[in-house]
Amino acid sequence: MNVIALLTDFGLKDHYVSQMKGVILSINENAKIVDITHEIEKYNVYAGAFILYLAAKFFPKGTIYVAVVDPSVGSERKPLLIDAKGDFFIGPDNGLLMLAAKEKGITAVYQLLNAKYFRKEPSSTFHGRDIFAPIAAYLSLGVSPKEFGEQITSYEAPSFIEAKVERDKILCEVIYIDSFGNIITNATPFHLEKLNLSLGDWINLRIKNKKYKINFSKSYFNVKKGRLLALIGSHGFLELAINSGNAAKNLKVKSGDKIVLEKI
């Protein structure tokens, strides 16, 4: 029995998530449904793709991922099912699925066309409930991906900017801010090695025309409470944080802001 893992920007205040689950359970009452999160920032495909990428690393083989961060719902964008070597990703063709699917290894991509597996008279504004959820349920019952539509080779890929090293500096950007206010960048240990940065080294951080001196540390508590630091987070990316504080609020940054790091 496949796990069906859900990720959306719907929040939990409204009825949207419960309706998706209801549709799945109406088709497969034994479905194992897991919530990744429903608190992605509204319409932020970038953040949704990043969290899906991180979460999918830890689910069992054969998991069915349904991801809905879909500001263009009702437009001509395609509904997709991706077979990623036995893992499956279902959602809109806006780049949301591709980062995680490529990490797994894409076998085939299908455009969802067979209305037999949709809810009757699907809403133009709620494909999560009327297309993606029922497809996931039927897939969990063993229906072949080929039954849902036709295989395609043209689809949206995420346009994530990669960090780079230039003139002894790391040029990177904010890709996500978590609920603690920790600032996650797209720099990785690879980039730090290029600058010969080691734990305990000091770094000049430039962001929004301001400069900060921070320590590259192993954990939050390697610096005094309230102090800014840099570390490699559990996600494997360079993170800027404040011990027991909110770095994003303190530095007044948001996703997409540019950052320059330089070894002192």
C-alpha cells in the first residue's frame, strides 16, 4: 500500500485539505495519508519545491506525492503525474514537482487527460480536490500511470539560481525562511570548501548593503544567545541563524534576497 504524502499552501483553517483527504479515502478507504505541510507561503512555488525536495528524501519507496501550490490553476498549465523510478509526483506543471522528481530520477512524465479518473465536473479553481487527489487514490490502488493520460517530454523546470564562487566570495541567495526565522541559502558545503572555510572561521556577510561579521559554527549554541551565526543545517544548505532569535526578522530579509559571503 503506497503512502500518499500531501503538500499545499492551503493552510489548515479552511476546508480544502480535508476535502482532498475525503476524496482520497472515498476511493481508497485504506489509503495511508501523510501531511508534509500545508503552510507553504501562499503562491510561493519556489518554497514549495524546496520543501518537497527535502521531505521526499525520507519517505519510503513507492510514495505518491501530491503537491499543490498553484497560482495559475484554471489556466492552460498542464496537470502532471511524474513516475520517478517508482515514486510518483502529482501536481501542476509549474516547476513545483521537478526538483524532488529529478533527485529521484524521472522515468516518465504524463499529462493528466483521462477524465474517467477525475471527479465529475471538476472545478476550475480546485484541481487539488477534483483531479490530483483522485488520481493519487487510483494510483494507490494499482492503476497504471499510463491510464491517466499521455506521456509528454515538454514541461516546466524550476528556475532556481545556483550559488557560485567568484573572487574568493560566495554569491548566493535566500531560498527559504523557516518558522524559527532561520535563513536558508542555496550555498552548500561544496561552496564553503572552495573558500577553505572551516568550523570556527569568521565570515563577512553582506546583505541589503549591510555588513556583518559572523562565525561559521557547528550548532546554534556555539555562539552566545542573541548572536548571529552561519552553519550547515540538517537540510544540507548554509543557514544563517540567531541563537534563540529570529534572524530573518532581525536582518529584514525575504526569499530571493542576495547574499555575499567572504572568509575573513
